[in-house]
Amino acid sequence: MSTLLLFHIITCSVGYMLFGAACFIACAYIKVEQSIKSKTVRLNGRFPWSLQQLDRLMFATLIAGFALLSTGIPAGLMIQKSICGQITLISPRIILPLTVWSFYLLILVYRLRTGLRGRIPAYLAVCGFNFAVVSFLYEIHLTTA
């Protein structure tokens, strides 16, 4: 196994895991926000983080996952070029990760440009992770088939 392939596998896998962490944090954000709005929150220290802390943590994990996927995808393209001699951009093996990457780019740019925080980016992170899972499962299916 070449070091470039190992680098590609590690960076993309950790990037997807960080997107999963962002999804988990987003779900926690949505749950805490709903309990605050329905006035069922207890102030006995049951949940240790505020909404602002959850939002910042979600944003940080999105940035880290995006950065890792941004380095892993070009490594995969270089591997495909060295194996096949050319890069086939119409392959689902390329289209799905690029779509996930584009979706997370959209979330980050949308958040940075509009300054929007909170529920909408949290829902977008959950939707993006669902698509990332589909992409990851498809990739695993292709490697085992």
C-alpha cells in the first residue's frame, strides 16, 4: 500500500468522522434549543454546554473535517491518475465525495457570509452528514465488490 493511498484513506476517513461529530453536536444543539424553547430545561447543571459553545464546537469540527477532506480528495485524484492514467470526473467515486465537499463548503461559506448561527446550520450539518454516510457506504461497497 503506497503512502499516498494511506494518506488518502486516513484523511478522508477522519474527515468523515469529524462530520459525524459535527452532526452529533448539531443534534445536541437542536435538542438543547428545543428544551429551552419549551421551557423544560433544568438549571441543575444537567447539560454542561451552552448553545453558543455547541455552535462554536460544531463550526470548529466542520472546518477541521472540511480541511481534511480538502486534502484527501486531491490525493485520491492523484492515485486514480497514477493507476488509470487519467482522471474520470464522471465516476460516482469522484462525484459523491466532491458533492459532500461542496455541501460542506456551502455551509461554511453561508455561515461566514451571513453570520447565521444556530438552528439552520445545525440542520444543514445533519443533512450533510446523512449524504456523507451515503457517499462513504458507496465507497466501501465499491472497494469490497
